[in-house]
Amino acid sequence: MERIYTSEVASRVGQRVRLAGWLHALRRLGGINFLVLRDARGTVQVVVDTPEALTILEGLLPETVLSVEGDVVAEPQAPGGVEIHAPQFEVLSPVRDALPFPLNKPEMKATLPTFLDHATVGLRHPQRRAHIRLQAGVMAGFRATLTNLGFTEIQTPKLVEAATEGGANVFGVKYFDRQAYLAQSPQFYKQIMVGVFERVFEVGPVFRAEPHDTVRHINEYVSLDVELGFIRDHRDVMAVLTQVVRGILARLQESYAPELALLNAKMPVAPDQFPSIYFPDAQELILQKWGEDCRGEPDLAPQHERWLGEWARQEYGSDFLFVTGYPMGKRPFYTHPNPADPAFSNSFDLLFRGTELVTGGQRLHLYQDYLDSAARRGYTDLRPFETYFETFKYGMPPHGGFAIGLERFIMQLLGLDNIRLATLFPRDLTRLAP
């Protein structure tokens, strides 16, 4: 008999079916016992009411892998309104050792360090599995939206010859008899590829050797990168980003409703046009509204972002807010200045519920501008930039782009208190396993 998934059982009432999965729970109630079988798509209740069936299950602990054949019966009191009767079991992989922590409780009770130490098993918990399923949904929505907008997906190298981008420390690795580095972003390559396809995007890992030990930083994460050519300025990039975010949220609502419901996720308000505030105006607002003078600072502190997020919700009913025009000194050397106010840049951050989610902006596109910018930043040896600069020597359109952190998106979407809960196998200052 061909195996079906638990999600298909409700449509098979009156039929005999074959299922396979993990022993999620076994509730012994005397003469009638209930086994909950879990597979990749959900759970189903199995009525175990014969001595023969109980004998097969004797001594087996949760997570035992089973195959079961049985009759699908409508039962309004059962989870999902159906259950399996007259089961016949086959034990595929017995478990006789206790789990590090229970997986059959509605909430994961393990502490974060304990969970991370045993993530190979802990990720099976329905809530944690839903986190990762939603990651898949974010990537699917990202890809679908950009493909419909005429973008081409690319994959760029993660081993690079020089640590040139700046703004973050890099991991050095031995590359045969030379020094190489793990890429801290695909920035240079995606700009180069604008000269090939005009509009490109990438989904891939990036590596930041920053010694952060916070609830919102990890040292390897998935970056959703976009670059597009023939723009007027950074506002064209912001318009594409708005479409992307709204496309991702639409995909989640359309295809991942069970996961959102399981996690009690509150979907964000994402209007057709996200509100925006200029960086100096944001600092002035923080002074006037919250009494903290951060004028002259090159960046916003996390508390400032939280305040601005509250303001955007109150004033515009939006969970998203663009902050534009960060000081040039805070942005990478390839950032385009604001022609009307050259101390500030044609760049932006997108705040999601009061936390930075996206950084982006307009890039320089003229060859001489790159030489001048490198000189101003004190780069006296331009050899590491030769292949990158070659792109601009031979004609590049005005362009810009952005990058979304996948794990931070999930963290903010679900209101998680630590980004490690939104990460498959986190890498931070102390953790390289599992």
C-alpha cells in the first residue's frame, strides 16, 4: 500500500491507509490507548485497543519511527476530526533512550543552551519546525517576487581573495598556499552582475567575524541580496524593496497559514508605501519626543530604532519605516552621496517593528568616483580592488540594492527574543556545533 501523509487523512474517511512517521506521544488510558503519529506535514491520532498492537509498542519511547496501516474513521472529538482504527504497526527504527527534553509538549521547555546543544533532535518540535518552514516561505516569496519583476538569480563565490569591503571583520581561511577570506557579503559581485543582467538577486550565506554576543547577531546568516540598474536614486530601490517585503508576506499568508497559526504569529501591517524619515529629522524627533539628544551621532542605537518603530505605528499604522540619508562616514565607500547634502548619503535602513532589517541604497557608478572615494577613505593600495573597479571602467548604469537578513526577518515576524531561535544551526562566538 502506498504511503500517504497525515495531512491527507481527512480526505480518506472510510478507507484503509498506510502512514509512516515518528511516535510523537502514547497516552495509555486503560482499555483504549491513543498514539499520536507525526510526519513532515502534521500529526494524526491512532486508536490502539488490542493486546497485539500494544505488545509491538512495548518499551518504545517517543521518536520511534513507525509504519502503520489502519482504517480512517471520522471522530469529531479527535484532533482534526479523524483518527485511525484497527492499526497494524511496523517498527522501522526503535528508540529506547530518553530524549534530552520532551518534544510532545505544545511549548518547548528546554533552555536555549540545552536546545542548541541538542538541536539535531530539538528541531523536530512542531514549533521549531514551523520556524524553519517559514524561512522557506520567506525565500520562496523573495524569489517569486523578484523573478516576476525581471530579476535573474545568481550565486557568487564565498571564498574571496581580499578583505576589501569594510564595515565588518572577516574570517581568514587557508586556500592552498595562500590566504583567502569568507565573503562578508556578495556586494561587489552583485554590482558586477548588474553590468550583465541589469537586475540580479542572490540567496546565500554571509560571514561576519564581529565579536558580538547579543540576541540579534550571529556570525553566519542567510542574506537575501538584490541589485538593480538604471535607477534614478535610492528611492527606486526602496520601491522595489517594498514590493519584495509585501510579496514575502503575501506568500506566507497564502501558503504557510498552518505554521503562522501554530506560532500565533501576528502578521505585520505593510502598507502599499512604507513611511520614511530623513536621518537628521529622525534624530531631531528623538530629541523632541523622547528627550535624548543623539544629533551628530553617525548611527541610531537599538533604543532609537525601537522608538522610531513605535512612532511609525502610531503615526502611520505601519510596522515598517524607512530611515534615509545616513551620514556618508557611516556607509561603505561605494555609497552614493546625496547631491543636495553631500555629508549624507543616498542610502537607507528599513526598520521592521523597531529593529533594523534591511540596509541599502544607491551606489557610485562612475569609475573616477570610485578612485576618488577610495582615496578619501585612505586606500593607498588599489590592487585588491582591480577586478571590481574594472566593471566601472567599462560602463555601468546608475544602480543600487539592498540585503535582507533572513533570520532577523523571522525573529521580528514571530517576536522571538533571540535570533538563534530563528536560525537552523547558529554560529556565534562560542558555537560551531552541531
